[in-house]
Amino acid sequence: MAASTSRLAAQRLLLPWTGRLARGCAPGSRCLHVGTGRFRPTKAATKVVLNVPETKVSPLENGLQVASEDSGLSTCTVGLWIDAGSRYENEKNNGTAHFLEHMAFKARSTLTLLYILFQGTKKRSQLDLELEIENMGAHLNAYTSREQTVYYAKAFSKDLPRAVEILADIIQNSTLGEAEIERERGVILREMQEVETNLQEVVFDYLHATAYQNTALGRTILGPTENIKSINRNDLVEYITTHYKGPRMVLAAAGGVCHDELLDLAKSHFGSLPCAPEGGLPALPPCSFTGSEIRIRDDKMPLAHIAVSVEAAGWCHPDTIPLMVANTLIGNWDRSLGGGVNLSSKLAQVACHGNLCHSFQSFNTCYTDTGLWGLYMVCEPSTIQDMVHSVQREWIRLCTSVSESEVARAKNLLKTNMLLQLDGSTPICEDIGRQMLCYKRRIPIPELEARIEAIDAQTLRDVCTKYIYDKRPAVAAIGPIEQLPEYNRICSGMSWSRA
């Protein structure tokens, strides 16, 4: 919040003085011309230093990185970020990473009641573990993505040692009993049924399947049903032995955290984790992008759900920041938003004025060496063709005629969104862990702002042309999609006459 407060203070310094207009300027003031013969004096903005705590990083001998940010809060979030997700699986064991995360602990909800079930460890029974967490007033959870697995705990700062010890116990000493495996097998199968009702999740799974055909990124995080039914204890133990290594882990913490204390706790509880083997860690499997489509027509559905994407850049690529700005410039919209023709996004203005869709959302999904940049839309059957045409026309405009004022607005919005997301110890901890795995360091906010500020309209046009012009996109569509243009016609909309 300190960063946000400083940013607001800087904005206030730059606001024009709202008093009576003067014909001249006081010494030491700047004059802003606001009309014929009228000037408004303002004080020169002073340099603002962001009051952001330092992110301290220390490595252990086994390669595990310990990173923390101490903001002096009474609560803290500590977690283990592991460079191991569904991308490191094969066709036979796809779903193992998510299954293993479920075996450790997973939040469950029943109507309005939220509770957490844990698997027992060699030190604690399941009941003892649940009672200990409840008595601490802590919250534990975990999630799996295509490239990362995360286990984290939010607790009072005074309980940091216990939280770290519990995380270490769960990750290193889980019993992986047959009864627990069978229980989680049923839970995951039910979760898969729930996911199938979320059409946005389904569309993005299909988008990955067609964009990264026959590669690890093309497989789902949960895995196919036949794999879930066949995964056994040996599969889980093998996955842990292969991927849960010190160099692939980051112990991150934020809130009321003393870095030296966290480092001592890491040495005590995670110092015995294995280092990289002599042959090195398993290589990241390459995933090539394929322009293609998946169409699942169902005329009984009321709305069509469509995602169109081109291949984007990975986390560390210099084009990632311009693509983030372009993504912010396109923005998102749904019918519940007001504004009409006064919306900042040109595509939102067109969609609102022409009633072309129920909602759309621009996305920029990054992975280590590749990514997906595109747009997800929900349309009525009769407006699909016009909406797709409007999207591609807006993409063309990004490559040819986007203005400096639009880019400046998108840059400011991107910086604002990034700062607003760092609200609380949990999102800050997540930001630290993710950046440490992706960049091997945490990028300071001033550096990130400088990188964003360095982008101008010409840079954005060049980068968008590089990734959009004459490219074959990946398309995934579900629902009443009879009016969706055929794939070759969509591809032809990705190129235009260049002067």
C-alpha cells in the first residue's frame, strides 16, 4: 500500500492548481496555457521516492532461493514456489502434479462453509494437523499451473516458524497412503466435472490443445480421466523425486517477516532437500505453436464462446512488456459496464455501439519460452462474424495507426493495475515467488515502470506487427458457431495491404 500511497501523492503534485487564474506566473512555478491570455501556475513536481520495502534474496547450499519483503504487518504469507507443473509431465503421467498438490492439502467449499482437509504426515495425523491450523487461525492452500506448483500459508507473523515447519512437513513427509489416494482420486474426478461447466476454462484448454499440439503445453492441468483413474503411489513418489529439487524451489514470504529468521527456518526445514543431480535437472520440453482451430458446434447453447490467439513471447523476452501494454489497450468489456461511446477502449466502443457481444477479454498468457496473446469473447450467434471482424480490424489498427495518447493511457493503466494487485501480503508473496522462478530475481517497481514508460507508439506498432501481421492464429470455439468465419478467412484477416 505504501507504493500506492506514494503514487497518489505524486499524482496530486502534478494536478493543476484549481484557484483563480492568473495572468502571470509566480517565480519558481510552471505555467500551463489553458486559453487565450489565461495561465494556471503549478508548483514543479518534486521527485517522489517509492516507499517500497526491499526484497531480500538468499540462496541455500542446495540451490533453494529464500526471498522476502518485510512490510511490518502483523500477518504474513509464506509459500513454496516450485518450478514443476503439468508441462513437465508426459502423456502417461499427465495430471500427476495436480494430483500431488491435492494429496498435500486442498481447500474445499460446501455452500458457504470453507474448510481445509489435509493428508496426514509422518509427524502429524490428519486430525492433529487440522486442529493445529485451526488453533493458529491460519489459512493454507495450494494450486497448480502449467509451469508451477505452489503451496502457501497465511498466518500471524508470530506464527511464521510454525507455518514454515508445517509447509516443510506436508511437502517432505506426506504419507501418500492408499486410502488418501483413493479419496483424492474421487475428489479430482468430481472437480473435473465442475470444470467442464466453466466454459471459459474449457475454451482455454481447447485453445492450448490446438495451439500446442502434441506438446506438454497442449495437455490439461488436471489430466485425462483415464490417467486420474490409474495414477498410483509410485507415480507420485517418482514425480517428487524427479522434480522437487532445491534449485527448482523458492521459499517466498511477505508481510511481517524478518529475512534472517526466514533464512534460518529455511536452512533448518528445507536444507535437506536434494540438490540437482550430476546430469542436471530435466530439460524443459520444447513446445511449438501451431496455427489451427478446434470447433465444437452445439446449437442448443444460447451463446458462443470463442478464443482467438497468436503466439506471443515468453517471460524474459524484451517484447513481453510491449505486448502487455497492447493487451491493456484492448482491455475488456461486458454489458454490465456503462460508458457507451465514451469508453477508453476502441473495441469496447464498437462492441457496445453495435451490440456485438455480451463480453470480451483480452489476454496475454506467458510461459518460459512462449505465450498466447489474444482475445476471448462471448457472443450471440448472429453477431459472431461482425465481432471477429471488429477484433481483427482493431488488431490491424494496433499495427498501423495506434496513437501516442492511446499508448500513454494504456501504460498508465498497466502501471496502476500492477500496483493495485500488490495489495496485501498474499499477492505480494505470490509476485515474489513467481518472479523469482521466471526471472531469477524480483524486478523492482521503479525498473518495471521505467521499462513500461520507455514504450512509445512506434515501438508498439512494430512489436504488434511482428506478432500479428500475416500470422496463422489458434482458434477455439464452442456453442452455436455456424456464423464463425472459416479458418482460412480468419487467417486472411491477419494480413492487409502495407503502404
